[in-house]
Amino acid sequence: MEWREELHKIIIANSKGSTSTDEKLLRKTLALLQELTDDEQEGKALKLAVSVTTELGLGSTSAIVSILYELLYIGKFSKEEIKNHYPDSVYRLILGLGKVEELYQVHKENAEIFQKLLLSLAEDVRVILIILARRLYALRHIEKQDKEEQQNLVDEITFVYLPFAHRLGLYPVKMDMEDRLLQFNEPEAYAKLVAELEESEAERLQFIESFIAPIKERLDREGLRYTVKYRTKSIASILGKIRKQQVSLKEVYDIFAIRIILDTPREKEKMHCWQVYSIVSDIYQPNPKRLRDWITIPKSTGYESLHTTVMTKDKRWVEVQIRTERMDEVAEKGFAAHWRYKGGKDNTVLDEWLLNVREILESEGKEGSEEVIDDLLLELSDKEVYIFTPNGDLKQLPRGATVLDFAYSIHGDIGNTCTGGTINNKNVPIRYVLQSGDTVKINTAKNQKPNQDWLQFVVTSKAKSHIRQAMKEQQASEIALGKEMLMRRMKNWDIPFNDIAVRDLQQHFKMKQVHELYYNIGTNKIELNTIKEFFTQKEKEAKEISVEEIKDLQETKKPLGTPSDVLVIGDKVSGVDFTLSSCCSPVFGDDIFGFISISKGIRIHRKNCPNAENMMQRYPYRVVPACWTKQGDTSYMAQLEVHGEDSAGIVNGITALFTDKQSAKLRGISFTTEDGLFIGKLSVEVPNKGYLDMISSKIQTLKGVQKVIRLKK
């Protein structure tokens, strides 16, 4: 069919940077698609590949992945077949797309959370861009979805993909999204403005022809090769101007832009662009406040162009954009085209901003993802300054950036040891705010270290991330030292180093987290002699407590959050103040015993608690029998560990077992995967051991699950 051949030509022609091997694999994939699908399915997959290559500027690998993922999505091809018949680079991208789509199904009603998780999960930026193409296709066919799906898609496009498209310089994609969102959200306003534009189209074309005629005459006389285009600005943009300026369509002067595109060698681009600017400004009066020079200093996306606004003889303002064919492709396809012209191939084209994102997110667990994303979103909204290194290299930073931000933009180690800078032969402090055009030399010292105050004046996400990371590494070193000091001294004192002993110290010194305890020991804020005195006094008090004093506890203390009459302690004593120990998390129905503590009444442990043997051997006089009496309305926390084969839907399968109607509740879940296997850790809330055993059995029956273990801690 002609439509198929035409789409094939477009995809192959636009897969720039491809080798003969790449093209062969692409043709193989196109043939596979034709063989496995009907016309409608094939048409969708081909349009996705066209979007990936022509609108997003990616290459053959991305086109192949977009087609294969659609085949996988409709059940015509399997992951195993892809793994067996395609390179590992293709298979990894397919897995990345699968993870993102599974993630979206869980969080599709909260686009903000999805955006944060998407940035964390996507190991390759092409995953985000291919998903963007799929969402763009869905937006263009939004009428095929139900109302709930439509609203979820609109929220996702608005919060996630519009900002991505803007930052990556994908302006035609961004404009298309904005117009379609406007059409969905305000159909009447959209239709009215479209009708007005169509009505004035003939007059507008006539005006453009008369405007460009004298310019063409001069360009021809100068012997320049060029094309002239005109583009009406997006419906959403025009409507925004009408509302902001409170005027009619006729009163909006810049609803379209004239684009003069030059066919000229790279080395003559600047000269010829300014030559055309001179011609235009000779013919028409320019507005000096509206000159935008993005040729001398391009935008972060690589966008280059000269923009000027000129006035015609009948007092109408017209925007003129002057650029070369190379610049025009970058303007249309954003960062991918920019990096391709710099020599990059499909699998290496990365915007510097996305490199920063990846660098930060590779430090997973070292810094909270919310802090990272908030920093990045703040950075995106800032204007920019341009700073030079002593070698003349240009660095782009947000307005308000300091010497310290500049140091971190060069390298993390330079930032960590930065003591200030030298600007125009004058020494300045690290908090000095940079101005465009400054040439900065960074001064460093080996003994310099980041501190908390630095976070108050740096503005870039990269600097903040490095500072937080360096401080955490310093703190981690001191925490490790403190732990090692405590372990060594407790061994010398013949006191077991275990969770109970550490928790008692933590409570005594009023530390919320155990690492705070170790940190204070490592920095000598808590002296080891003080710790020894605590244990000596604790041992003395413990020996004075007898089992008979349980009844005194009953008379003087109030029950805690768990009803005190659900179990019997000691010699048929009930109503005693007790605490369920967090080291083994007892559940109603477990075999248990009581352990008398100094300040917490009686702590209840499972008989197979990891600390049970130590307590019974070291403090037998503080161990008392305990057993459950009646159920009550209390719920209990327990920890499960699930092992199995990593497969699509395993997370959803587990979470589906916990419904609102179930007495068992899922309170936390985390998964790690390696070599096709996964380990999941679940925090569950249950009324008794019977429910815990039941939910464990249900999880065990899920496809791919190998074993379910209840953790002792």
C-alpha cells in the first residue's frame, strides 16, 4: 500500500546517524510489523516511529524500540523473542519502557508523583522520549478514550511532558500539546479562535506576500540561497495574549512570525544571518528592544536564531526570525538535533540538563528524590547568566548563581574544596553572585570541607546535591567511627552489643535515630565514660526488680495503645502496662514471653525473637511467661519477605491482595531485582497470626513467587 511505503521512507530517511547494520535491523522490524499486524495496528506503530524520528529527532534504535514495544503492548511479540532476536541495547530499552508503563498504572491519578518516579526510574533518556511519543499519539486520538482515561492523560501531559518538551527545545511538539489541551479543556474558546483565524487567513497571506517581496528582491540581489516560511503561533499562545492584553484578535500584532532560512556553509552562518538582519532592518524600522541574539549565545537546548520585530509603513509590527537550515532543524527537533550536529549518535545524545538529572539520580538513596526534583524545578524557572573559565570556555548558570555554583559546575571535588574565586584579578568569596561575562578562576584548599551554611546561598541543583552528598559522607564516616568505638568498648566491658542495648542508649540520650547516637559518640559529644556509667547503673537497677513487682506496675501505670487485657503475664496477671517489641513484632497468636524493662514496663517478645537467647541467658530473672487471652480490636505490624522471578505485574498482583474489605492492610512495600529475580519486603497490618498466615499463603500462590518468609526483625 502507498501509505505504508511512504511511512517506511519517512522513518528510514529520518533515522540519521544510523549505520548499514542499524538500517538493516530497522527494515527487518518494519517487515515483522507488517507480518504480525492488521492495517490499523500497523498504522499506529508506524506513526509512533515517525513521531520518534521526525518530531523528537531520535535515530533507528529508538524507531525499532517504539515499534517492538507496540507489538509487545498488543500481544503480538514477547520479551523473550525480543531478547533472542535483537541487540541487548534494544532489549534494555524495552524493559525500561515496561517499568515506566507499569509504574504509570499504579500512579496515573497522581501526575506529580509519576513525574518524580519517572525521572528516577528511566535509566536511558530515550525511554522518556519514546513514552512522550506514545502520550502524544494518545492525545491526538483522545476521543477514543473514556472520560477518566482522558483526564488522567491530560494531567500527565500538563504536568510531566509539557515541561519536558519545553526544556528539550521540542517547541513544535510543545505547541501541538498546548493546542490540543486547550481544545479539550475549552472547546468553545478553541473553536471560536480557530474560526477567526481561518476567516482572516486570506488577508494575512496577502499581507505577508507584500511584506516579504522587497526582502526577497534584496536577498536575490545579494546572491543568498534561502527559503521563506511563515508560521502562525499556537492557538493557546494567541489566546493567552488576547486574555493577558485584554484585546481582540485583530489587536494582537504578533500572531505569526516570518522565518528566513539560509542555505549556507557552517563557517559563514553568523555572517550571513547578520547580513540578512541588516537587509531587513534597512527596509523596515526595527524595534531595538525586541532584538534577540541566540546565535552569539545559544539557548541551553542548542537553539540558535536571530529574532527581530520590525514596523511596516502601515504601522504593523511583524516578527522576523533569521536562521540557517542547520539551526532550523535544531529549532524543530530540539536537543537531539543539537547533539547530533556536535557529533553524537542516537544512543549518546543527552541534554546537559538531563546529564545533571542522571548524575543526581544515580546517587539513589544518598539524597531524597523530593529534594532533587524540587531543586531541578526551581532551576528551570530561573533566567541564565554566562560565565567564562580562564581558558575561555563558556558556562551557563541560573541567574543568582555564586562562585561556589560555578566551582561545582566544573567538578564536584573542585566545589567541595573551593575557598573562593578570582574575578578581574580580585579575590571574591564563595558566596559572591556572578554576573554575565565574568571570567572566574576557582581557588581551592585541601582542608576545605562543605558545611550546612553552603546550602543557603547556592542555587543550582548540582551544587546542592554535591554539598548534601559530601556532608552525608562526612557524617557517615563519623557514624561508622562512633559505632566502632561503642562496639569495642562494650566488648571490653563484657556487655553484649545488640539491638536492645543500643536502643536503651538511644532512649537514655533522647536520640530519635540510632545513627544520631553513633554520630554523637564519633564526634565525642557523648563520652564513653558516660555510657559505661549508664550500663553500670542499669545493671544495678535491674537486679532490684523482681517478678512480684509486676502487680505494682498494674496499679501505677496506664495501659499503652494496645489494650492491656489481651494477654496474661506472669502468674495470671492481666491489665499490666506492656509494649510489643519492635525487634520481632509479635502478632496475636504468636508464642511469646515478657521481659521486664526499667522504664517501659514489660516488653513482649516472640519466643523465636533474635534477641531471645541473649535475654534469657543474661537476664533470666527479668523473663516472665506471657500468653494471649482474647482477640480485641487491635491490629499488629509484621514484616514479610517475598522471593521470586521478576515478571511484569508482580507488584500489582501482590498489592491487589490487600483490599479495603480485607482485615490485612499493606503499609509499606519495597522491591529489588537482579538477574531476573526479585526480593520484596512488605510491612503488613493484621489482627492476628491467622490472618498473617492466610495472606502469606495467598502471596505464595501468585505466579512467579518462590517463597514467603516472615522476618524475625
